[in-house]
Amino acid sequence: MLSRLGLKYPSKLHCEKVASHLSSHYKHNCIILAKGTEVKNRDNTDTEIEFRQESNFLYLTGVQEDDFYFVYDLHSKRSYLIPPDHDPVNAIWKGPILTDKELLKKYDVDHIVRYSDLLHLLKHKIKPEKILGWNQPEKVRQIGKPALEHELEHYISHRLVHFKRFEGDCSPSPSGNDKSRYCHHRSAHDHGPYGDRNGHRGYSATQDNPFECPDEEEDRVNNVTLLEALVLARINKTPIEIALSREATRITSDAHRLVLQSVRPGMYEYQLEALFRYECARQGAKAQAYLPIVGTGVNPAYLHYTRNDQQIQNGDMILVDAACEADCYGSDVTRTFPANGKFTTEQAAIYNLVLEMQNSVINKMKKGVDWREMKTMAQRIGLRGLKDLGILRGEDNDLIESDVILVFFPHGLGHLLGLNVHDDGLGLSIQLPRKKAIAAFEKKTISSVQFHSMEEQSNSEAPALTTLPPPSARRNKLNGSSLYATPSTLLEPGMLVTVEPGIYFNPAQIEAALKSSVLGDYFDVPTLRRYMSVGGVRIEDVILILADGSAENITTAPKDPMEIERIIQEAQQERQQSHIPLADDRCLPKADTKELRTAKETCTIDSEEQRGLKKRVGVFKRLLKAIRRLF
């Protein structure tokens, strides 16, 4: 989108931000060598998978094309973009690649060096002593010259910095030397091409890889790795990043409005997903920030439900959690609404409770606010609301101490947003004061959700219920990541944060809680059963912390319950008045008055036309033409 406006992505600024967070001893005779994403094919085929640039590579370069390298000289602050060489055969299939002059005009870099000249650049011009790299840049790409490929791989491999800081378990080495220890690699905790949360890459858990664990506490805190520098740099957004996020959220909000205007009982979840994707693509945002979640009935109770294949029934609640990307900067918006345009008493009660939880948090957000306090406040409001509705019973202190709210609200309150929909950063250990950071390294523990084993508790003490680990931690199979949005960081200007409270009636989780000797007495079962049909409600907005410390909600998708009912009901009434047949109505992109009038004139079929096959075929052809005009 920036290219359409004639703007450049601020790559140099981002490189300087990353460099400012790196330890000083990496800034002399050292470079950053980044490897972009390669084109990948579906398993055992030559069918390409949709390309999406790796987020940190895009942050440093702004490049959304495949097979690029990037070099940043930390001493001279010069940047080198390394595109693939010209390939006449590839040009037949994909078209010609940009020339060096065109690349310099398009990207915010100092030099363009073709891939076949990368070794010469490193070996004879920059001559770095150390290389900070990721995405396994030592595994070079084939260029048809095996000797050159081997030499380039050897050159990079022997200069790569392997960070020794490690937050794993350390045991004395077999030699008995206390200063030499084995740090057991947690292979499950892998941040993709960047290795684990401390920058380690490419080590197998089955290998004995000794790392010298630093004995001095200051080294453990101040030795900032490349991965951590990237995370820190991306926390506070630059103006262009904010503009792209605003655009992604604007388009996302428009798509959510279209879904409200189009929904009706009888449709399928995938049809709403198709409409959402259509509106995003129509406005130039082809890529989704994540797989759209469109759940009806009980499906909203499943946090990351993506099958989207159930038919929508009259009286169902529908949860749509979907968002697009603008130049790889995503949004994250969730709306929940009734399929027929009218909340039932139970649906309205839960919806208004979740809306109160969200609005209370948003109204308190500003610079310096502790995110942990926001999560606690949202939980307390949810707990009070469920008690007022009669779903929960008991003394307030007992309900709070039992953590029974986690049965209904089992996930975090929100997360940072940016190039990744779940951006790293909140709660990063090196953001904390020095003593607290050291304590975080020493005392970090791993916990898990224990709802499934409540019945098996042998003692009378309450189990250690915890909030579900965030999606990135679930992806890495571990909770307690020092790089993800744990609720322990103060809000800062330039942060984009989502606020997404929810109340869910997950049948399996609630049944397990009812059988628990610890939690079972807190539920009023008849009242709880009456609310099970709600399924789940989540409301999610994107909040920007401004330079003056205040917070701005940049989401414009409707969430007021009366406005939601009005939009759905007006659209459904207009559709009924237009007498558009059900099958044809499924093809309409939105309930726009002019378009509906055109479709009505084209789709009206009188009884005489229906008697003859030829006339019906003619009507069908006119209908197809009308649909093409709509799209």
C-alpha cells in the first residue's frame, strides 16, 4: 500500500532502532545478515504456497518479495539489499525482476548487491569479524556454482555468533569444572527461524551441546541478543507502522460491518468468511492476518475454531474473529452478534457483561498503566457479573481465590499487535528493572491448565488454575515465554494493544468444573444450563497508546448492541422487501440499496417465465450478469 502512495518503508530507521538495543560489543566489526523467506511448494507438488515475508526480515527491509538477503553493517550503518540474480528462465514464468536502479528507488537501502556477489561483498569489502544472523543464512541458496556456494556457506558459518546466554537448566560438566556447564536445550521452545527465546538456532535436543553459562548476573541481563533487540525495537511503532495498522484496522472494520449487513439464518459460516475476505481484498488487503474464526451455536466457545462449516440457525449467536493485513501489518478484531438481529435475554446479558469488561479496561488505558492490573480488573468485573446473573454463587473472596472465573474466561486480556498478530514484547524480562529482570531469569516456572484433571485431585486444596498460555506459547508447547505478552508490563506510547475479554460456555470445560470437588459448589446449575445456549461472547478492539500518553481506539466496527441489532434487522428487512430468492441472495456481496434494487429488477421471475425452460435459462443469464456487476 505504501508503494501506491509513493512512500518508502523506513528500513534505515528500523535498523538503527535494532542496533540501539544490541550490546555494545556487537557494534564493531559486526554485521547483521538476514535471510528472507523462500518460495515454498505444497507437499510433493510444484504448487506454490501463498508467500508471506518473515516478519523480522520485513521490519529491517520492507521487502515483500521472495529469495532476498540483507546485510546491515553495525559500524558504518550502511545497508545492503541482496536480491536474486537475473534468471531468464524464471522470467518466463514469473516475469522480469526489478533492476538495481528500480530496487534503490523502491526500498530504503544504501546499496544493491546481487546474490552471486554476496561472498565478494563480505570477504573483500565489509570483512566482518562477527555475523549476527537468523533463518540459517549459512544454508546458502543454490546458484549453480557449487564451489562458490560452499565457500560462502563456510565463510558465514565460521563467523556466526552463537549466543551463550541461556535460560535453561544448567548442570555441572563432566569435567567437574564449575565454570563449565551443560545447558539443556529446550528444543520445544523454538521461535521459528530465530531459534529459542535467547537466540539459539539449529541445535537438536538429541545432541550434547555444551554452552558456557555466564556466571555474572550482569551479563545475563545486559547481553541483549539479536532476537531480543528485534523484539524491543518492534514494541513501539513508528508513524508509518501506525498508519499501516490503522489502514488494516479500518478495512477490517468495514469487512465486519459487511458481515453484519449480510448475515441471516440459513447461511453457512464459510459464507460469512467469504464475504469478509471479499471486502478486505476489494479494498486492497488480500492477505488475512490469521485464519478467520467464524463460529455459530456452541462454536464460539472454542477459542480458535476455524472449520467454519456449520449452518447458522435462527436464534444462534455468531462470533467472527477476523482481520486483514496492510503491507504485512495486521489487525485483530472480534465481534459477536445474533443471527436474526435480536439478542435474547440471556445473550444480551452476557454480551453486555463482556462489553462492560472491555470498556472498563479501555477507559483506564494510558501510559504507565500496569497490564496485570487491567487483567485483574476485567476478571473481577466478569466474576461480579456472573454472580449477579445467578450463574455463580458464594462469597466474593472465595470466588476470587478459587479462580473460578478461568472456567469462563480462560485466556489473556490482550496482546501486542504489529507485523505478527500476536507480537512479542509485553513482559520481556530485559524491560524490567535490573534486579527484577535477574529474578525473572532465576525464578521463571512453567505451569499448565488443569481443568481436565480436577476430578483427579486427591487433596482438598484448590488446583493451581492458570490462564491459558498465549497462542505463541501454545505454538511452542511451553508457557512462560519471556518474549510473549505476559501481563507484567507498563503500557508505553507507540504500543498497539488488543483488548479482548470474553465469556464462554465451553461444554467440556464446564462439565469438568461441575464435577470438581473444589469448584462444583460455586455454580448454580439450573441457571448455568439456561445460559449454555449462548455459546460464547468475545469483543476485541485495537488500542493505540498515543505520544501524549492517552489511548485511542482505532477500531470502528459496530459493537453497541442496539446498533448491531439495527444494522442486521434493516438489512434483513430490505432483503425481504426486495423478494430476492434465497439461492440468489447468497451471492450478493452486501445489502446495499442500489445493488439490491438492480438485483430485484433482474431476478424477478413471473409465473409465465417459469413455465418455459428457455425463458428460465434467459433469466439465469441475466442474473449472472447482475452478479458480475455487483462484484
